[in-house]
Amino acid sequence: MATPARTTGERTTPARPPRGAVLRPWRGPADSAALAALDDGAPGIGVTCGPEWHDDAAADPARLHLLLERPGEPGPAGYIVLAAPRGPEPGVELHRLVVHPDRRGTGAGRALLGAALAVAGVPGATDAAPGWPPWAGPGRLWLEVAADNVAALALYRSAGMVTETVLRTVPGDPSSTPLRLLLARG
């Protein structure tokens, strides 16, 4: 698999998984159970999903699950779910990025985001690897994030993602509380 890249200012550097960790695709129901358990401990992702959600998402050709794991350690360090371009929002959607609570601050989130940028074909990221879905590479990655999810916002912004839309408690009222932000790059 190609090494995803991250951009810091004008410089592009590899976003490698933490030492010894590997990115791999979803393989089956055992992965779904492990990912559902990971969801339970993840703050700020909204609705937690059971194994059935992961099974259904993995069976959908318009989605891609990638897991980050370190051989010899129990369970995945984290995962991403990407969705094919659809509807009015152009680009690949980063539907989920979840990192195990014990593995935060190790580079796992940055490696997962780097993989998402690579699949999306965002300028500055490496090309998608063979075997990635045919919808990979439109040149844009977008996501929604809770406005109060400070750690996630810091990660996304450090990778050059910018706020495109603020979704508020009262639509159309700029004085209302921001609920979610739509960020994009590419």
C-alpha cells in the first residue's frame, strides 16, 4: 500500500503508521465486533454503532473500512470509514475516524487521516494503492465534526483541512451555537 502523506504548510511529509503498525482493510465479523467495542469508548463521534452497522458498511461497495493495528497488541489501534462521492457534496467523505483511547497521541490518528487523504486523491497525498475502490481519487476529502471536539479539530486542521460550513443549533442564525463543522481539503 502506498504511504499516505500529510502536508504541513507547503511541505509534504509521509504520514506513516506508528512503528510496527499496519493499515489493512476490514476482513469480517470479528473486525466488526472489535470496531463496535472501539466505538463505545470514542468521545465525539455521535452515534455509536454496533457490529451490524460495521457489517453493513463493509458490504457496501460505496464505503471503505481501513483498520490500523500493531501485531501482537490486542484489537485495532483505530479505524476509518470512507464513503464514495454522492449527492451535492463533492469528494470522498471521511465518515468515521476513531482511535483507541490508549493509543491516542501515538500518531495513529494522523496515519488514518493520511490514508483518507490518499484514498481521496487530495493534492499532496500519495496515489491510492491498487485494490482501493474505483471511486477513490476525486481530489477532495470532507467530513463533519462536532464543534466542541477540540482534539479532532486540531488533527484535521494540522493536515490542512479548513472549515467550509458551520452547522448551528438554529439554521441561518449566525448568533446560535455551532453544533458541527464541515471541513474539507482539496
